[in-house]
Amino acid sequence: MFELTGQTAMVTGAGAGIGEVIASRLAAAGARVAVADLDPDAAKAIAEKIGAGAFAVPADVTDVQQVQAAIARVLETAGSLEILVNNAGIAGRAAPIWEQTDAEWHRVMNLNINAPFYLCRAVLPHMRARGYGRIVNIASIAGKEGNPNMVAYSASKAALIGLTKSIAKEVATEGICINAVTPAVIRTRLLEQLTQAQVDYMVQRIPMKRTGQPEEVAAVVHFLSSRDCSFVTGQCYDVSGGRATY
């Protein structure tokens, strides 16, 4: 089920956390994975750990030229790119809006929404030419509900949901399915950027009363990356333990 043999998947932010687990899951399903990360050493280490033809693609995905070069490298190395998972992201500093600086706002926006825009724009011409593709954008439940003291993060993830729905409709008749996944709080190193009070706030709002695991996100991404996801596009899938029901 959900076999990916013969396909190439590029996962951004795959040097750790959810991205690493997604990359490993897609590789286990047969995909050749391009491990994209800002940290070259982390990208190389994860690619070697995954094996199965996985290769590192060091890149700053907030830089348009580096994005274009990364896509070109994947195509040159693997010959095709059927799956793109826009996972790279940051939470930003926890503080109310009146304490947030312009630099902090732009830093979060550059990675969480500008980078996926650059990547989707760069890869879609290739997918359209082949008449097939899958893009999965990792948003957040914060993009639906808004988390206090996380204005940039919440706004950027809401924008990512909107980007997903918009471009999904643009290519809906071309064999390309584009969806978003909206996790609630997941147990990764990203939590280190938050205060314990913030983590407690988010967990208390989850009916299951626990944090999610990266593997639970990867399972949903796996389906959305597969050929079995053939009549599902422009959708937003919660991995939230019941936090949101819409």
C-alpha cells in the first residue's frame, strides 16, 4: 500500500525532527529521497542513515537561487522529482506582538511561507511537464486557530494553508495533488524554542491530552505523497489529537 518505488521525493528540513522521520518513511516505501537541509552535515548524515539511494541537498530554501539550484541538482541526480514535502520551518520567539521585532517577523515568514512558495514555483513546471506530482506542505493547527504569543508562526502557517488550496486548484486537472498537513504540538526539538507554558497551553487543548509523535505526521504525509492520493487535493489534514474538527 502507498508504494513509492521508482519515485523521487525531496523533503526540506529533513536533517532532524519531523522531516527526518518523513524522509525515512518515504524511503522505506521505495522512494529515493533528496534530504534537503540548511545544515550540510545533518543532510549528509541523514541521507547516509536512510540509505536506499538517498542523497543530501544542502540549501537555504529562503534563497531563490539556492532553491532553483537545489531542484536542478535533484533532477540531475535522480532524473525526476515526483514528490515535494515542504517541511522546513521555525516557531520564532515566544512573545506578544508588541514585543516582536521586524527582523523576527521576517525571519519566520521567510522560512515558513516564502520558502514553500519558491519551492512550489520551481518544481511545478517539471511536474506539469510529466503530468504527475505530489506536494505536501507542513502547516500547523496554529494556522487554523492562532496561538497567542506566536503571531508570526500562526500567520505564516495560515498563509501556507491558503497557498496550498490556491495552487492545488491551478493544477487540479494535470495529475498533480497538493495538500497540507496541520499538526498540533509534536514532540521534536522545535519545542525547545517554546516556553513550557506555551507547550502546556497547546497540550491542554488537545482532547487526547498528549503531544503527537513525528511518526504520526509521517504516516499522513506518506498517503498524501502516494498515487493512492488520486482524488484528494487542496485539503488540510489535521494531525492534532482531536484539537480541531474542521
